[in-house]
Amino acid sequence: MRNNNNKKFNGKAIYQPAGKAGEYAKWACNFYVGCSNGCEYCYLRKGRAANILGGSEPKLKKCFKDEYHALGVFTAELDKNLPELQRHGLFFTFTTDPFLHKTRLLHIVASAHAVIKGVNVMFLTKRGGYGLPFVSEGICFFPQIIKKEYRKMLAFGHTLTGCDELEPNAAPNIQRIGAMRLQHDGGFRVWASIEPVIDFKKSLEMIRLAQYAGCRMFRIGLESGKKYDKKECLEFIAKVVHSVEDNTKIYFKDSLLKTVGFSRENLPDNCVGRDYNMFND
């Protein structure tokens, strides 16, 4: 049964994202706002989002008394929406990096609760080896989710722009790719967010290197508010499609397709829609 008669669920921790965030996941969890990675292009530093969700240091959302209270709210919302979450999975997180020093412990505990109850979990990070758990054997705070039966329920996404100079406090892009290789070899799922595309050549290079690290799922999008040349975008899409392995899935975000005037129906079979679930492969 769908939650609340098909109405969107907007809890304190778990909610159903809309808009551009909805292209990444149907269900997500946000415990914190603000991020210390310092990325110059980050949407959390722009416009209204900067006042509500921004800041250079992560802070627990005001609706939570402390991390223990946040975890209690999370587990209650997890149980309330369990059938839908088991079907679609849960994404961490749109308002910070889940593996900052301040944020990682709560995210690890919450993800442990989720996978034990049969909910697949997706992360998106720029931390690489900077304290990132689950990278290799033995590096895990919760031994139960290092077991083989849980590994395929955890998908680690790495944002790859190829522009370290614009991400001063994040791990270098090459280090993120190294972490991806270790995760893949350890039996976890991996994927890459090529968003935003800042430099077409650098993005193509990141895709090439990520494939060597075992990545077979890419989500690709443009930078919010930036104008792109239609011809360059068309050439970029063509190069991406022709540069990936046959078993690689690509999700081109709506903003990119709108820029070039493409319909998803005109893309090759390995270009998936927003309903694609990598956990079904």
C-alpha cells in the first residue's frame, strides 16, 4: 500500500524529494544542513538555499534535539514507510556530505538500521578516503553490514567533476575513484554523479577512470544557473554514449536533455529513466 493515499511524505528525517532531487531518489533522508567541502558551485551556497540549507559547517537540523533524538525519529519514520522504502530504497543525503567527520556516525547507524530491515541505501559523497567507511575489509563501525548478504544493499556514489580546485576541502577526485575501486572489489555497489559538468573534457575523463574502478552507473547533469552551448552539449552526450561499456547505465538529467532538445525515447537503450533502480541489476 502506498503511503498516505499517494500523498507525499515529508517527515523530519525521511521524505520524498521533488524537482531535481527527485531525479536521484524517490525517498531520502536529511539529518544535517550545511557542508564543509567548500565547493564553489554548490547549490547550497546559492540563493534561498544558502539561507535555509547552507553554511560552511554541518549542523543538525533544528527539529532534532540531538543525534539520539534524530535517530529515534528516523527509526519511527522508517517503520512507518517500510514497504515503500523496501521497494525504492533510501538516499543519503541532499543537504550535506554524509561522510564528513561530524555527520558520518549518524549516517552509518541509520544505514545499519535500514539495511537490516531490508531497505537498500544509496550514499553520495566527495570524501573519498577522508574517513569514508566501508572502503575495504575491516573498515566498518558495524560488522553486521559488512556481511556479504548486506553488501549489495549499499551503493556508494561519488561526485566526480575533475575540478579539485573548486572543491577545496573535499577529497581529490582521483582519491574518490580509488575509494570506488576498493568498494567495488569489496562487493558493494558503486555509482558516479557527474554533476555538475563544469568542463566537458574533464567530465569525460572522470567517466573513463570511473569505469576502470568498476562503475557501471552514471548520473549526469549541468550546473544550476549556468548557460551551456547546445552544440557542445550534444557532442558531449554523443561522446558519453560511445565511451561507456555496453553494460553501463546512464541517466542524463532533465536539464541536460532540455538544453539539447532531446527526448529520452530517442536515446540508446542503456540510457535509463528516473525510475531506474540499480539494485535490481
